Amino acid sequence: MQTNDFLKQRLISLDVFRGATIAAMILVNNPGSWSTVYPPLLHAEWHGWTFTDLIFPFFLFIVGVAIVYALGRQMEKGVSLAVIYKKIVRRTLILFLLGLFLNGFPYYDLSTLRIPGVLQRIAVCYFFSSVIFLHFKKKGQIGWVFVLLLGYWALMEWIPVPGVGAGSYARGANLSNYIDSILLGSHVWKSSAPWDPEGILSTLPAIATTLIGVLTGSFLKSKRDAKDKSIYMLISGNALFLLGSIWHYWMPVNKQIWTSSYVVLMSGLALIVLGTFYYLIDVRKIQWFTKPFVVYGANAITVFVLSGIVGRLLYIIKFTDQSGKAVTLKTIIYKNLFTSWLSPYNASLAYALCFIALTYLAMWLLYKKKIFIKI
């Protein structure tokens, strides 16, 4: 846990970006009803992308930027590499175990417990990106991005899948999904079985997403003029977005198998968003709107875990209605407070927004007491 030190020497635009991203993540994860969700708040069915498909790569990108500030600060203080590695391993293990905790909560059937997940992928990407940041300079980091993206593309294109062949990007009939089905077995997300959207092979390009964040963080810490930094980020972001859009014709943009074109396109959008925030907030000092996002992002992992627990409990806690039928607490709240006066789609959205508001209140109380739970 950290207190006042957390508030010192912050890059406010990054905090706002983090807060907005985690709020969006919780918004799309907690609709009133999955059958009535506005299309932008759902993932693309397979190829292509929606607003929802921005969120996870944005968070990994932010993790990469934060690595530079966190580990760079320790290196500047002369902290030994051994001590830094202990902190990296500790944080990696906690993130991974928190992910497993959420996957099984509150029942833990070890025979089918899902091993991959959002926090697990964050943990793996954080670990390898931190190691690369510590041991490779800028050119080496860029080299790793190329190796991971082009290497993943080559594997998907050239290694044949039994009964399918090589170069397939079809749902459940591609190398990434095939490896998950072989290595993970029953330990995958039930909705996508026998493969997992946060699977093994597709984590390789996800590391590249984080490394692009690392490169951005190093650029932000450079001595260039602040206004020039925002301009370069916007130009680079548009260039990557264009490159990812072009690559889509050879390797489809796809979040569920985290294609290399998806990495490039989403990293471009992340640079555009951060570059815009950086110019408005840190250069122009337009900060009147930032506080709610900073509050929400100050305990990002905490609010993500809390929202996962509360969301699960709302399904688990049940009551018996007048007909003797078991009804979940979520259904009771949703029908009485939302669908009773709103249209189905607006009711579903309103429920998600209220969910964010309640979790924001919890984070505001922590922020007010200057309590920041860091792992």
C-alpha cells in the first residue's frame, strides 16, 4: 500500500488514460443483460473490431508506459537488479494468482479451472516486457517487437494445423486455437472451448503491445519539447493505424487471436489517444475534467478485482419468488430499478453505468484517504 508518494511526480495524462480504460473495461463487462447490449459494447464476433476491442490492448499499452516510469525510477535510485527482479516476480505472481482467484470464485473445481485470463495475460506481458526493458536498449526493444509480430505472423501462416492446413484464421481452426486445445485442455474459457481468447500462442503478440507502450514511455521521458512529443505521438499513431489497416488484408485484425495487424492498429489508436491527452492535460494544462478518471485509475487492479467479485456475487445470491422459482439478486435489481421504466437496451446500459458509479464511489473513498493498493 502506498500513500502520499503515489501522488508525486505523476504523468496525469497517463493516469487519466488508465482510469478511462479501466472504467470502459468494467462498463463492457457488466451490462444489465447480455441479450440487449449496444453493438459497440460487444467484441467483434471474429474479424474486425469495435470500441470494446480497444480496451484490453490499451491497458497493456499503459502497462508498458508505466514500466518505464516505475523501473526507471528504481534504476535511477541505484536499486540493485536483484531487488528489482524480486519486485517484478512478486508482482507477476500476484497478478496471475488474482486472475486464477477470479476465474474460480467462489467455487474452485481444479479439474476445469480456467488458467488463462485478463490478469494472467497482463502478468505475463508485464514480466517479459520488464525483462526486455531492463536488458535491451531502444533498438533491442524495437527488434523484439518485430520478432514477436513477424514471428507470430509466420507461425500462423506457415505451420499447418491437422485437418485445416496452414494460413487459416478461421474461428477454432487456426494454429493459435489448436495449441490452446492441445495444451490447456479443459482449462479454457467455457464460452470459447476448446480454445481461449487469452491463450498461449496469442500472448506473444500481446507482449509486443506492451513493448510498444515501453517505447512510448521512454519517448515521454526524453528531453524533447513537450509539444513535439504530442505531435510525434499523433503522427506515429496515425501511421501505425494505417499500417495495421493495410496488414488486415493479409492477416485479419482479430482480438480473439490477437493478430499482429491487431497489435499495430490498436497501438496506433492508443498513441493517438495518449498523445491527445498528453497535449491537453500535460502541455496545455486543461485538467478540469481529469479528477474522476485519476480517482478511478489510482487503484485500477483493485477496482477490476472488486468489480469481478461483486458481479459474480450478484449472480450467485438468489431468492425465491412467489412462484417458488429461484431468482438472482442481479435479476431483482435489474428488473425493478431499470427495465421497469427504460427500454431494454437503455436499461442494460444504465445498469452498467450505475455499476461503474458504485465502484467509483468505493475508489473515491480510498483516494480520499490516500490509500493506493499497489502490488
